[in-house]
Amino acid sequence: MPSLKFTRREFLKLGAASAALAGAGCAPPAERIVPYANQPENALPGVPRFYASAASFVGGAEGMLIEANTGRPTKVEGNPAHPGSLGATSVQGQAAVLQLWDPERSKAPRRGGQPATRDALARELNDALGSLRAGEGVRVLIDGSTSPTLARQLELLGKRFPAARVHRWDPLEPVARREGGRLAFGRPLEPLVRLEEAGAILDLDSRFLEDHPFRLNYARQYARGREVRGGRMSRLYVFESAPSLAGAVADHRYAMPAHDIESWLVEGDRRQKAILEDLKKNRGVILAGESLSPQAHARVHRLNGELGASVSYVPPAQIDALPLPPLVEDMRAGRVKLLLILEGNPAYDAPADLAFAEALAAVPLSVHLSLYFDETSARSTWHVPATHFMEHWSDARAFDGTAAIVQPVIAPLYDGVSPHEMVSLVLQESRRGYDIVRETWRDIDWPAALRSGVVPESASRTVKVAPRSVDMPRAAPREGWSVRFVPDQSVLDGRFANNAWLQELPRSESKITWDNAALLSPASAKTLGVAVDDMLEISLGERRLLAPVWLVPGHADGTVTLALGYGRTHAGSVGNGVGFNAFLLRTSTSLWKAHGVSLRKAPGHHGFATTQNHARMEGRDLARHVRLEELVKKGKAWDEETPRHSLYKEWPYEGYRWAMVVSLNNCVGCNACTIACQAENNIPVVGREEVIAGREMHWIRVDRYYQQHDYGEVTLFQPVPCMHCENAPCEYVCPVEAAVHDSEGLNLQVYNRCVGTRFCSQNCPYKVRRFNFLQYSSHDENLKAQKNPEVTVRRRGVMEKCTYCVQRIQRARIEAEKANRRIADGEVITACQAACPTGAIVFGDLNDPGSAVNRAKRSPLEYDLLAELNTRPRTSYEGRVLNRNPDLHE
Amino acid sequence: MSEIDARLQRWGYASVTDKISDVVLRRPTHWIWAGGFVVTALGSALLFAGIGYLFAVGIGIWGVNIPVAWGFAIANFVWWIGIGHAGTFISAILLLLRQKWRTSINRFAEAMTLFAAGIAGLFPILHLGRPWFFYWLVPYPNVMELWPQWRSALVWDIFAISTYLIVSLLFWYLGVVPDLATLRDRATSRVKQVLYGLFALGWRGEARHWARFETVYLLLAGLATPLVVSVHSVVSLDFAIGIVPGYHSTVFPPYFVAGALFSGFAMVLTLAIPMRHFFRLEDFITGRHLELAAKVLLACGWIVAYGYFIETFTAFYGADRFEIAMVKDRFFGFYGPLYWLVLFCNVVAPQILWWRAARRSVWTLFVLSLVVQLGMWSERVMIVVQSMHRDFMPSAWGLFIPTVWDWIILGGSIAFFFFLFLAFLRFLPAISIYEMRKLVHEEEAQ
Amino acid sequence: MSPLYGLMAEFATPEKLKAAVEKARAAGYRRVEAYSPFPVEGLAEATGMKKNWVPVIVLAGGLAGGIGGFFMQWYSAVISYPINSGGKPPNSWPEFIPVTFELTVLVAAIAGVVGMLVLNGLPKLYHPVFNVRAFDLATRNRFFLCLRSGEPKFAEDSARDFLRELQPLGIWNVPA
């Protein structure tokens, strides 16, 4: 791992220097800046440095190592020491660096929409607070922050202004989970599961691979459980009301409306008996999701107790505060004199029945701290630009309570304020963010915490309590349609709407980009008389929404899934007007599901920008799977062995022979590899129209196939990077030697030699090559600052593709040659491999007999893609193992 | 005595010379020619505007994408180079076979070849992502000491096309030289005398000059014969060398060559029929000429039909999953209608030529020639696009939908072709005068 | 009077011209030139042309193009800059054949045309025969015999007499 030596002085120097270098046309930072001519110690141009930090996206922190090149944050890697990461990153974690450099971030405070100064804000706040001595009418609205420092500051605020109140609105808040904890234990405890110890997992709509604060940790644990050891592996049952990653990779996937899952849990059937028996036999565990009632959660806690599942319980990592509805009531009644909104975007994402935006108009002085001048900013008296988490000091807790220091990697690009500094302003003390955070952590080894990215022994004490028995009302049978809201896999609740990487990232199941959709099952669509691209009118009470239809095989019948986070009006030029706003239907009583919606075909058509238009393999052996019992019986997964003959002599590779193995058994289709590759390799976004034209640029795509078998439908994810074929068909058709092989077996693309005949892509059976049909890479100065200096930015007319992260190989080679040794196994980690939460990607040297990649190549599950073409791919696959329960024959 | 002979009997050296050269030198500009010239000039302007926009913005203005990274540019290239086959075929192969009737049509057929091959040669350059670096495909001394990659069919292509263009140009120009001398000597204005004189290279018809001229002309014909066969064979290798079903096929070389002659002869008819009408050249380009061209068309049509059949047959006989899927998609997939259009135009429609009445009907032949060209163009699009849109990985399957710029550049290239041809008719003799004189002499000798 | 290039006689048919040429040669004229609006078989031999070098030049060009072409590919791919392209050996000779063939044809054709022009002394935009007005018809329908001055046999008067005996359509002085 890169060195993490770090001192504060060094940081300040680096940060200031980089701000000067970035030259983003903004005012110099308040601190004294140092010209780069006096090169800071240990900062070598061309040698990236990594700084540990953390960020919360879905209610719990994800530890990161932020890569900085000459002071510019360019890439995010996971922090192996952080439990919320274990070395992996989420798609939002990867995209955060683009958010930092987004040229459309808010750059200056505004009052009533007009540019204003921070001094004017301080004066106005002082005046207001002067008349509100005890803080009557002072309200603070926080988002889902997990910052202990913010919690401490809010406590201070309570002491200073006893009448002030703090409320919280997090649109992704797991209300049912916490209420379930309260029912079962008397306080809002949340289950922390040791998934890797579970021999069987029953997932009740919990979406633990995408929406859970511990998603990266759980994904890693899940993948460990899927390893076949001694003919055994874990088994996953998923009941889902909306397509989830877990559902896609489940051994048994049952799709049904949320209330049916709940009544199934209460009523039980033969299937439930078999599943529970399996869970009992194999130390199983049950996970419950937000579409279930708190009572159902309590019931699950009890069942887990009976199963002896490895579950412990932790208090919520998020700051405790009052809920939103009473605040809105006070606002409307004129009882709120000063409202401080610390990030979040409630005017856009608050429950529709609360009509937050209207209530906000009744507040005489509202101050919104936000990264963007968004919907809430536009309706507040004051908008204050927030610093990005890569620009400020803060801290954050992971789901298990582990704290991490959020340290800035760059001085604020604009005139931003961190939430801590904002609260400090209200406390009329105007302290610097660093001092505030430092004060919270007075008693720890500060440099060590910064270096490792975690505060030692800060995890919440897990509670071992026996759950109480809770009555679960027998759900009345329901008729009609229901709706299920889910956070968008990419933009979540819309806060990443202006992030083009995330917008262009194909959603795992639908492969839609730049859009959300009303997801329906084919049977539901038939009933409604709608097809893909038709418009659907969705009404719930008086609320109405028009949404385009997309069909997902395996989706639950009788329900429609709507992703939140779209239909933004103040997101920025990237996010504005993309998709429809599902928040318009979401009320405080139906946060995640609603029943009694009416669906009707509406006039009009929509065109989706999808990256995969064919869902079936057409009998081709591309993404393979094998059933566990067959694997155990035969000792191998695949019958045929493709003979490898050639008229030509084998080309010798004497030094290194790089190769990759992608395990479909581990892959959960989360897209982290795709976006990590995009960040690492300066891959441009092309925009919605170009995706429709079929010109997306991702170097590693995740294919998704549906396969029908007598044992049910199987969904398969298959990440496809360049195969680096030894007999590469792309090379010998290139007239100018732009596609050539190197001495270590890399299939290179020499950009400055490429004239753009595109013959290589035509002749690539895997279709992994990407072409710059137009000038895709942006000339924006801000976005240029994000670029990886070790990777060429490609211009129009040039072919590009996966390079096995050749720049990382070179970096390792330089280190190894300095020490006069060979590159060790595991020293080169490709960007996709690093980001993968399940360790599905293994990379290394085939000439090293002990390398991990050689081990993976020896796996009985290993196979080459399209081996019959004799391309001899260096990238190969391990097939997926399906562990069906023999007692469940449907 | 054939019709050609009968018709020629009416002519002597002088009258033949005057008749043909007067088309260039004395005949007043006909309004149809002028109108055609203006229309095609505008169309050519559109082509060059399209090319300008293409160079400024990039090939993303077309419908190409991944998986279908080749589109109209390649289809147009193959189509045009195919049309450019008939000229040299007529000139060279029929010369070697001593087919006298070729004399009336070889000159304009060669010009047609040159223009078509020239336009064809434009397309691979337009096709490039970075057209300004097209010269990297040819060997030239450079600092990096890099050479072209000789294993690439595209390099073979560059050599084949440039050789074909150069040899066709030499062949054609050689034939024009004595006629330029005629024009030089018959022109009345000083400008024309000087211009024609310059290009006539001082030709004076000396006996030894004629002897060497005839030798090299015959040898060029001999060289051009394998060249005609090789050019489209090499073009077909652009596809056949690939591993994609629909490209990877051993029948491609002969099938492409036959297809080339098919569309080439169709273009000969398309040009000859109006030309002989407007310039009153019925005595030189007789009904018999048209009939012979029609027979060649019919024969080529059958070879092409055989190609279609054998492709389908081998797919199923070889039992390759990907080939079979490709063939089924060709029949019934998104681009299926294109396939049936191709079959109608190239296989069904030409069967009318079994009837003598059809072969002798100028209108039937003219319409059929257009049908065949549509069919051959569609076939090129089908091969280039349909094969690619669904290859090995279903996840990467996609569609190619041509944009307005695809059509503009196709339409513009057709306009430019006719523009060049109209200019040719006006400035150079469309029928080889010296060879007609020779023919008249041979008639007299009998 | 300016020096003569030669004397020229005009005929109406190629047969007459050929007969005239043969007579002139029989009469001992060595420098006999014949002009016709189209190639006439045997005419060149009649004027005394012996060896036609054009085929040899074409053959030499073809050999040079073919051998040079293959060598260029072999040298660049094996010696100058060998590259692993799709796992194929540097000397992928079967794939060098198309370019070898094309270069054979190309160089042969260019050599042939250039050789023909050089042997014919073309391009030559000015030539004394053009000074004869009637010679314009040499590219239309008339056939010309030219007896060149500058050989011992040639004397203007006797040559004129000789030509007159051939009953041409006309006889002209060709000024040098």
C-alpha cells in the first residue's frame, strides 16, 4: 500500500499549493498559500499520494484512500482498514471525486438568489440570534450525517440556545429498521450480521448489497460465504418487491409485492418451512428491509434469535434528532424564526404530503448549506456553498459505529463552508473546521487515526439482548396495484444527479442510463396494456405522476418500482430534467411502499438510453453457471475442453505474463468496477443521445443475462473487460500497428498511432473496444483537474479499451526495479479489482507459479470466453455456482 | 453480319472522327446536359459541405457505433469500387478476348471506372476517425521507423485500390492520347488547341509509336485482367479475414468480383442508354451492345445468386452456431427486409433478361440497371451492417440507423459521379475515335 | 530556303501508305516515317523497326515490383521493426502476398507506360511534321509517308520524284 505519512503542516502546504495550481479562477484561500516553486517535502510530481478519509452515502461511512496527484484529488480507493469499506468502494465513492470537481458546484453565498457575502450572512445571523436569546424559533435541520463532531456541536447549540430544536430529514432513513428495533428491544437498535458465518441467508427485501450502510462489508462477507469449500457454500433466498442485486444473485428468488412478503412471513407455507429448516440446519440468518413493517422487523429479530444466527445489535450511527413532520408544522404555524438547513435537499425530497417547500416560504430567515444551489437553496433566504468532503475536516461513523476522520485533500476550491464551521457561525464563535474536529478527538492518537483512516476502538459496543415477542398483525389481503420506492442505484436520493459518471452508469438490472423508469414485470405490463417506452400514469390519492415503462423479467407482478432521485430542477446542467420525480408520490406514511395506486396507460412515448439491448444468451456459453450438486458429483464444472491448436509457434513471454480471472460466483453486479475504471482511466462520458446511438465508452461493462432453466430463471452478471487475447484478432487487422502486443502479453492500444479504421472493434468478438466517435473528453478546466496524469486523455477519432491498468503495472515496475526485484504478487491491483467489494477480480502474473491468478486459473470453475475462436484470452472467468435447495422443487 | 457491322458500314474514317469529336468540339450545349450539370454540381457541393462538416466534427455525425463500427462509408466504398470494375473489365478482358464490340463502349466505361474508383477511394479516407493521418497506411520514411502492418487487409486494400486507380488511369489515358491528338488537330480555338495539345503529349501517329503503343496497351490489358479480379478479391478480404460470421467466408472473393461486375455493367447501361440517345450515338452503341451487356448482367446475377446460396448453405452445413444465427437474422431479423430486397433486385429481377424482348427494350434495361444498382448497394450495406449488428456477444448487440449525414454523403457521391461523367462527355470523346477508325478499316477489309 | 526535315506524301488509305513505305525501303530509303490515324498492322516493321523493347521493360518492372515489394514487407516486419501482432510470426509470408502482387502489377504498368513514352520520345509538343498544314488530317483520315533528310540516299529532287511516282494526294516540304 502507498505510504500514508502525513502531517498537518504538510497538508496545508500541499493543499494550498494544489489550489494555486488548479487555478480554478477562484479567490485564494484564507490561509497563507505557498507557491509550488518551494516544493513541499516528499511531494514528488508524478508520484501520487493517498490520504485516508471517509464519506457517508447511505447512512454509514465508507472509508477511503483519496489519491492526490500534485495536490489534486483524482481517484478514490477503498480503505482496507475501514469496516465500511474493507478496501472496496461504492459507485458513489468513486464518483465523489467528480463531484468535487463539478464546475457547477455553488461557488459563493447568495441571499434571495443574488450573490452576497459571508460577512453579510454573519451580520444577519447575529442580528437574528440577538433577538432570539434562548433560541426560541431556532431550528436546525440536519441530513443523515453520522459525524460525532456535528453531534457534539449540536449538543453545544442546545446548551447555548435551550429553546432551539434539531430535526433530521434523511430521505433514505431506515425507519422500519429502527422502529423494529425499538419494538423488539425498547430502543432503535439495528442488526449487525456476520454474513460470512451464515450457511444460509433469507433476505426479505433488505437490498443489503446496494442500500445498506454496510453494503461493502456485507458484499465481501457474502462473497466469502459463496466460496465452495469441502463441497459446501452458503445459500441465498431472496424475497423482493423490487429488483435487487441480492435477488439477481440469489439461489432462490421470489418476487412479490411488499405486503405479500409480509403476509408470507406471518402466515408461512410449505416453502417457509423448508427455508426455515435450512436456516436452522446451517446457522442461517434473516435480513429484513424497509418495505416491511416494524412489526415484521421485530419478528425477524425474534426468528434470528431462535435460529441462533450470528447477529449483534448496534445503535444507529446517524445523529439522533427529531423527525421532520413536527418541524414542518412549526414552520407553517410561523413558530420558526431561523431555520438552518445543514445539507440535504428537503424542498425536493421531503415527503410530498408535508409540502416542505411551501412551509419554507413561511420562515423569515432560512439558511441552506449545500454543495449546489439546489431546489432548497432557491427557496431559502440564504444559500451558503458547502465544502466537499475532500475539502474539509470532519468525521463520520460507519454502520458499526467505527469512526473515521474526514481529512481534506485539497483546500476549498470555492468560498465554501463546512457544516461544522456553519454551526460554529451560529454559535457565534467562528472557529476553523480543523480545530472543531480536533477538539472532538482530543484523546486519541491523532496522526495514527489520520494515517489508518479509522479511530481505533471507536466501534459501537454491540448489544446482546433477547428480543421481545411482538404481535404481528395478520395483513388483510390486498387487491390492486402497489408501488415501491427505491433509492436509485447511482444517484441515490438525487444528490448525485449532476454527476455524469453516475448518470451514465447502466443500472445493474435494467441497463438504463440517464433515466429512471417505472419498472414492471412483463405480466403486469400485459395486464395494463403497456410496453417498454410507453408512458404510465401513476396516481396515488390526488397525486399523479407520468413515468415511462421499462420491463424487468423477474420483477414482482402487481407492483411498480420507482427509483428516487430524478426529475431535478436545480441539479445543474447534467441532472436537470433527467427522469421523473418519484418523490412527488412519496408521503410520510408511505416512504418505501404504497398500496392502492392506480396505473393507467398515458399517451406519449419515451426513448431509453440503454447499454445492453438483448437479455438472453441465445444458447451461447458466455456467462456460465453450474449447480453445486453437479460440481461436487463431477469434480469439474464444464465437460468440454477446447483443444488449442495452431499452425504457428507460440509467442514466448519470458518476463511477466499478466492475466486476470473474473469470478462470476462472486460478482453481484454492483458496477463499482465500471466506474472505478472510468475514474482511473480518464474515460469520458458521452451523454444520453450518444448512449442511445450505442457509443458508451466504459472499458469494463457488466453484462446481464437471463437464462431459463427447469430449475427456474437465473440472472447472471458478467463483467467484460478486454480479454487481452494472445491471438488477438484486433491486432492483425490494424493497418498502422496501433493495436499491438507487448512482451508481457498486454494487448496495447497506441492512441497516437491510431487513425480510427475501427477494424479492430469490428474483429473483436467480445466487443470491448470503444471509439471516440466525437470529441467526448471535456475541455473544462475543472474536469481536467480530475484527470489521472498517468493516463492519456484520448481525442476524437481514436480507439480505446481496457489496458489492464498498464500505468499501475508501470508504477509497480518502477518500485520493483528500484529495489532490484521482481514485481510481487498482489503488487499490481487494477482499478476494477481494487473497487470490487466481493473480490471477484483477480489479477497477476502467470509466470509466477504461486500467484493468486494462477490459483484462480486452476479453479474447476475456470473457463475462457468464446474459447472455440482460439483467441486465447488472458482474461478468463470462473463460473457461478448455484446452490439450490433440493427440498424446494417448484 | 451482325448489327454492329451493318451499322458501321455507313461510316468512313472522316465521318466517324467528325461525328464523335463534334460531340466535344462543335455541338452546342444541350439544355438537358446543362440542367444535369447544374443539378449534379449542386449535389457535389453538398458532398463537399458534408465532408467539411465531417472533418470538423467527427464521424459521430453518422449512425456508426459499437458494435456496427462500419457503416455507409464502407458499404459505399465497396459499391463504388464494384461499379468501377466494368470499365477495366470491358477494356482489358474483352480486348484480350478480341471482342470487337467493346470498342464503342470501352472509353466511357473506363471513364466510369476512373470516376467510380476515385470516389470509392475517397470513402476509406472519410471513414477514418482521423482522416488527416490516412497516409500512415502507406510505407514512407518516418522518424519512428514505423511501417504499415502488412498483415492487415486494409493495407492490402490501400495497395489494391491505388494500384487499380493508377493502372486504370494509365490505361485510360493511354487510350485517350491519340484522340486528344485528333481533338488538338480539329479544334478551332487556340485555347482548346493548346490544352488538348498539352495532354496529347505531341502524339503524331508515327508507325513505330503505334507499335509500342499497341504493345503496352495490350500488356496493360494483360496486367489489368488479374488486377480487376484481385481488387474486389482484396476488398472482399477486408471482410473475409475477419472472424465475424457474415464476414468470415471463403466464397467472398469470387462472389464480390461477380457482384462488382454485376453493378458495373448495370452502371454501363445506366450511362450508355441516355448517352446514346442524347448524343445520337445509336450507330456506335447499338442495340446489340445493350443486349450483350444484358447477357453479362444475367450471368453475373447468377454467380451472385450462387454466392447467396452457398453462404446460407455453408452456415447450416458447417453447423456453426454463430453462422446459423447470423443467417437466420439475415432472413428474419431487423435488417431482414433488406435481404429480401437484395434477393429481389439481384436475383429475381434480372431473370427478365431471359426474354429477348426485354434485352432489346431500352426502357426495361434502363430500369433494370437501376434496380440492380439498388440491389448491389443494399447488399453491401447488408454485409457491412447486418453481420456486425449481432455477432458473438448478445450483450453487445445493437442497431445501426443511418443519419441524414449518411444519406447526404451517399447522395452527394452519386451526384459527384454524374457531375464528373457529364464533364467528361463535354470535354473528351466518349467513344474511342482511333479505335472506331480501326474498326471501320477492318470492316472495309472484309 | 530553310533546311528540310524531310518530304511528306499524303495517302487516302492505309494500304496505299504501306505499299508506299515498302517501295521507299526497297528504293533504299532508310529513314522512312509513316503516320496513320490508327495503328496499321505491319506498318512499323515496314518502316524498319526491328526490336520492340516494351515487353522486356514491362517484365523487368514486374520483377522489380514483385521482388522489391516482398522484400520491403519482409525487411520491415522481420528486421526493421518486428512486432507481435495477434500472435502471428514476424515473417507472416502468406499475408505479404497481396501487396507483393499489387506492386508487381503497379511497377510493371508504370514501367510499361513510361518505357513506351521514352522509347517514342514523348512527350514532344513540337515536331517538324506539325508544320505541314495537311498533317492535321493524320489524326482523322489521311495517311502520311515522310522521307527524312540527312541520309546519303536522300536528295530533295530525287525524293520528290520518287514520291510523285507513288501517286499521293499531295506532297509537302517538311521544314526542319
